[in-house]
Amino acid sequence: MRLEPAGVAFDVPPGMDLVSAARAAGWRWPKSCRNGTCRTCRARVVEGHAVHRIDWPGLSREELAEGWVLACVAEPRSDLVVDALCQPDTMSLKPR
Ligand code: FES
């Protein structure tokens, strides 16, 4: 997965959601509920395909059609390019 606007790429292991994969790669992705309701982790898939683990994520039909996902409950089904809408002050490299 490549994450924009940060411009970084990392692997998403099978069965792992996008937020968890970012975290495993050392990135913080804004999140709150972790169950697909609060929309804090909302992002847009601009290339590739992702699916939600839950039947009714908190997105409208129009948002789903536009490629929006709730990253805490979304898993890739192909290589992805994702616009995470994150600014540098809300998504940053974790201190090591
Ligand atoms: S963290 Fe709440 S919807 Fe993803």
C-alpha cells in the first residue's frame, strides 16, 4: 500500500486492516472507535480495491462509490494507493 500525501509505502499482511498495517510499519493513523462507526480513520482509495470487514461501515452509498473506506475495518484486495487525508501533524513517524 502507498499512503498519500505522506508518499510512503508498506506491506499490509493478509487479514490485517489498513490502520493496523500502518501502525506496524511505524505510522500513526488517526483512529478512535476501531469498529467502523466514528469515521476518524476515513480515507479514499484512489487506486486498487479494498473491502470492509463489517457489513455496514459508517459511510454513505455515495462515499462507498467514490472509494472512501474506514481504514480500521478495511482490508486490501489488491495493491492500493490511499489518500489518508492526514496532515503531517496528525500522522507521523512513531518515535523508535
Ligand atoms: S476508527 Fe472509528 S471508524 Fe475507524
